[in-house]
Amino acid sequence: MVSRTDKRKEKKKRKWIYWVGGIILALILIVGGYGFYLWNQVGNTVETMHNPLARDDSPERQKEIEGRFKQKESVNALLLGVDERSGDRGRSDTMIILSLNPESDSMLMLSIPRDTYVTIPGRGKDKINHAYAFGGTELSVQTVEETFDIPIHVYGRVNMEGFQQGIDALGGVTINNNFSFTQDGSNFPEGEIRLNGKEALKYIRMRKQDPRGDFGRNERQRKVIAAAIDQAASFNSITKFGEMLNILGTNVQTDLDMDRIRTLFSNYLGTRNNIQTLQLEGSGQMIGGIYYYVVPDSEFSRINNEITNHMEGN
């Protein structure tokens, strides 16, 4: 008989296929670049994707964000990979914080485990990915801000579809594989390898052969994301551009408008050249018969210090 824990792990594994693809699309939007001319062609797509939060209605908020972009100050982005079905808001199966510092041309990347045990405003203790089910993007952003005590300046929300299509539209990605393994009939040798969409999907699914388990799989996720950023930054295929716009327009929402996307392209693109990753250390625990990833307060404080120091250029 398959245990409830095994079923939960298998369900989580299946969802991995979709949300990594969505995150790649969001990264293309936020830090990728196609050149100034091509950006002028995406106005309609950006208008479709533009979905400001309720807090963005505040003049003070708009002034603050506008000032950060104009002064080339550090910006924190939250990327949400969301599994939504008809009649169901769904949950954010992935949450990634990106901290972009244009002065040091560096980026910090933190993947937040979906089962992380946190306080959701107005809801009490629960898994962090449930914040989206309770209050959508707005509550997800608020929860991340209060959990890590950092500001989130922009967000990208992505439906968990299109992984293979997104990679193929970019022409594939190149990554450095730490060790050789086989997954679903495909061999992945150690060293530098080139992956198309189908191969990349298999690459990020592997977990059981990795001695680090989920942490090793998370590392492969970050490698694919970083490779997608580089590929997007040099993307210049006119024939593929319409395909990419269609993928973005049907899968991504963000509070970035056209002017801010252009600013990110011109002032923040260099941050992709120096990506540093953070890992949230904790332990799996059963509480009330439910699995949670429990993180000590000292660890949340450490992450806060890392991101704050990065924003300040320390």
C-alpha cells in the first residue's frame, strides 16, 4: 500500500514539471532582454500581463518604487509559480525571491520551500504556499515580506504551464551537470551539456538518484533558471519572438508596466552575470499529522541579513 507521505511526494514531483517552466518565463520577463527594438513590439503583451496589486494604488507606494528605479537602487522581486484550475484559485507551488543590485551587478536567489511553516497574516500558522489559496498574490507578497522582514518591490505570477515550450522557444539551455545520471531513458553525463525542452524537463525531475534529495533537485532548478536568464538576454530570433510573446502573454502576470520593464532591461540586466544562491535551512516535522518544513527564527534572521546586506552593497 502506498503511504500518504509517498502520495504527497509523488504529487509534489508531478507539479515540479510545471512550475519550473513558469518561473523560467517570469525570469525572461523580468531580467531577460531582446533589445530595445524588440521591446517596442511587446506593448500589447505587457498590457495583458500587467496586473498591479491593491497596494500599488497608493501614491506613496508608486513614488517609492519609481524612485528606486530612477536611482538604480536595489530591487527585490517575488516570483510565484501557481497551479490554477477552473473554479480553483490553487496554491503557489513555488516561491522565489530575487534581489537585484545594479551597482554591484549581482543577484541573490532564494527558493522558499513550499511547506515552510510560517505565520500567514490573518490566518495563523500554516504552509507558506497556502497564502496564495487564502488571498492570492497580495497575501503571498505580504506573507513573504513579514516572514523575512524585507520589502518586495515587484512580483511575477506564472501559471505552471509551458516548461518544454519555453525552453524550446529559447533554443535550449546549457548547464554544467555535477554528476552523471539517467532519467526517463535519457542520459545526462557529467560536465557541460545542452538541453532542449524535453531533456530539461527530465533533468529537473530527477530526485531519487541525488544524494542530496530535494536540495540537489533545487540546485538543478537554479541552474536551469540561470541558464534561461543568459539565453533570454541574448535572445534575437525574430522567427521565435511571436511564439515567446504568446507563451508570456498567456502565462504571466506582473505589476511591472512597460516603462519599468525597459528600466530593468537597461539598468538591471547585468545582475545576471553574478548570481548567488541562498538556501533556507530547516527540518521536516509532522505537526497535527501534517508535514511542515520548520525553520528556526535564527535562520529567518540570517536570510534577512544576507538580503539586506546585498541590497546595501555590503
